[in-house]
Amino acid sequence: MLTEAASTPVGAERRALAVAYSGGRDSTALLHATLVVADRLGLRVVALHVHHGLSAHADEWLDHCETQCESWAASGAPVELRSRRVTVDPAGSGVEAAARHARYAALAQMAREAGCDLVLLAHHRDDQAETVLLQALRGAGMAGLAAMPGSIERDGLNWARPWLNRPRTEIDRYVAQHGLAHIDDDSNSDSKYARNRLRHDVWPTFGAAFPQASQALTSVAAHAQEAVACLADLAVVDLHALRREGGLNRSALLVLPVHRRANALRHWLAETSGAPVPASLLHRLLAELGGDRPARWPLDADREVRLYRDVISIDRVAMKSDTEPVITSVGESADTTSALDVCVTAPGRFHIGAWPGLLSVESVDADARGVVPLASLGRLQARPRQGGEQFQRAANTPPRALKKQYQAAGVPPWLRDGPLLWCDGHLLFVPGLGVDARWHAVHDSATGVPCCSLRWITSDGSTDGRLHAHD
């Protein structure tokens, strides 16, 4: 029997907490220690085991965990085991990072299903020291040196590491004292992993030369965590003054000292994109944001950072979908410098000659604003901008030069590419501006005249009008 008699009344619902349980030495000790006090505190303990499928012994480890928990439960311990098999895809991030991501996602899902809001993790002081040293060797900043927090709220759960200030030797003594059986992960001796090389090849000599190394490095993590909190608070103050509709004011950002500029930009990018910011992107932005022309910087596969009219924004770019309409080519041309006859007879998406991008034609009600009769699209001509073109943005307003209309509408340069569409010698559609007001269809919906709206989709997926990350 692991615990004293239960103090929770018979039939009463016990509050549950979870312990991440791999079956290894550290998690076995933590699970056992938790069970020692769980019963008298009226707690139910859920052991969470993740089967990564990376080792030939993974099934044996799961069997061991099941047998151990069944044995403890038979002795009266309030424990149950839940397990989840995951698939680890190392593409892009590597095996260690991919396995960690899959593990935490599985742990969170199992904990919620078990009704737990607290998950205990068995990391100890030596793990923390190794993490700090590895992050330093990778050139990490404060966030990296902060290593693992003692507790954190994430995914709606509280994650806690109660032994983060306890050395590995104490856990070894605890395991020996209680005769706890545990598994040994064969990957822990594989030197292809940086942590294993540090632990087995470097740390013995390093620790002998500096006996207080693990304690000192743990203190470094604590100091870094304080610094990270202070930097976050400073970013809140600076960003409050920098925010504009759709992004950040570039001029106001450039007034800040470079260290505060970097801090504010880093936090805004992470907050807006929902992901850590590559140091290479941050350095490039700091070096290039002072330019006087519109600019774009790739952020990830779906988004990019853009600068236009003194506003820094994050915008979506092309996103592939299995449900996208079929794309049809209309008109044959090897260049974009000459006029091209185009015939569109039905809604859809169309490549127009060699112009990069797509014309999107969608059916709409005839009384909608800014639409044209579908029949007009059967006799189109696509032309490049030549200068002198006049465009009317709305009824009862005068036509003006395209350049002035673009400026008035705030259309960035990357939405201006594409052909001008003409019909019967009159300008019909301009990428980035839409349908010329002189061509707005004025039909009663009862007449049944098929009408459509037009959009130009650039080669990177942007459309008429800006698409911000919060849309």
C-alpha cells in the first residue's frame, strides 16, 4: 500500500491531476512520490504515457507502464494509466523537436479528456542546466536562456515541474530507497543527439571542474526568466504607442533606440504571427525598414511582412486548397507587353496569357454594387498599363489618372500588377481598383441578366484589398 487511508468520503468525486509518465527513472520517481500523498489529499492521479513509435522497445515500455500502474492500483493507490500513440514527422524540425511537439500535444489532449487541469513533469535541475548550456551554444537570446519554467499555463492547462531545483542525485537516491523499477531509453545513449553528447561526453569533465555548474546554470535560467518578463512588459508599453490600424507605425518605431526597436518588433511579430520569430528575419527587418520604398519580407509559407505607406503589416499570401476552382487559361501570349483578346463565358478562375496571377470571375446578383454583365466578358481585351489611362472609382466622381487613383485608394504596388481589361474600347477593370464605375451594371434583378464580380489575384495569392493577419 503506497498511501494512508483515504480521507475523501466514499463516493465523493476526487479532483484529478496528471503526471507525464514515460516509465523512465525520473518520471517513475515523480509518479510514485505523487501517489504517496495523493490519497490523503483526496486526489486521483492519471499517469499519461506517450508511445512515440521511435524505438523498437516502445511496446515493451508501454507494457511496463501498464503493469506498474496496475500493481500500484491493486495496492490501493488512486492511479490510472492513459496512453496515446503518436506519429513523429521529423521533416523540417528534426526528430527531437518533432517528438517533443507530438508528445506535448498528446499529453494535453489526454489530460483534458481525464478532467485534469494540472500536469506534472519530471524535469530536474540537471536537465535545466543542460538546457541552458545547449541554448547558449546555439547562440540563443534571453528567451532561450530562460530554458524551462517551473510552471506555466498553456493550452488551458497548468504545467508544473516540481523538481526543477532538485539534482539528479536526489532522484537516484529516491529510486534506490523505494526499489522502483523503471525502463532505460536506449536513445539516451545515442551520441547523434546534442543533449546526449553533452551529458555523457562533456558534463562529467565539466561538472568535475565546476562542481556548482548545475546550480549556477539554473540560476542563469531564473535571471533570464526575469529579464524576459521585463522585456515583455517594456514591449507592451512601446507597442501601445506604435500600433496603427493594420499594423505598426514605421516612423514611430524608428525613433526608438535600436534595442527597444528590436524588442518591440520581436514581440509584435510573435504576437501577430503566433510563432517565434527567426533571428535572421528580425535582423533583416531592422536593417531594411528604413528604406523609402514599399517592401515585402517572407515570414512563413503563408504570410509575409509588408511595408507600405509607413505601416508595417503581416499579410497572407497564397494558400493552397484542394477545393479551389479549376483554373483555365484564356488567350495565348508569350509576353505582357502587347494587347491580348480574351473571351470569358462562365464564372471561374483564369490565367490571362503570360500575366502572373489570376482573374477571378464570380456570379453575383445583378443589383449588387460594382458588377458587370457576364456577356461583356466575351469580348475583352487585356492590355498593359501604357500611361494616360483614366479610371472612375465611384458614380458622380470624375475619372482620374490611374496613378492618382491608386494613391487615393492606398493600393500597394504588389496589388497593381496585372492586365487592364477593356471592352469595346472602354476601360472595364483595373487590378487593385476593381470595375470602372462607368461599367457598373444597372439592371433590375428580375430581368435575369447574368452578372458577375471581378477580382485580380496576384501570383502570391493577394487579392484586391489588403488581407491582414487578423482578418
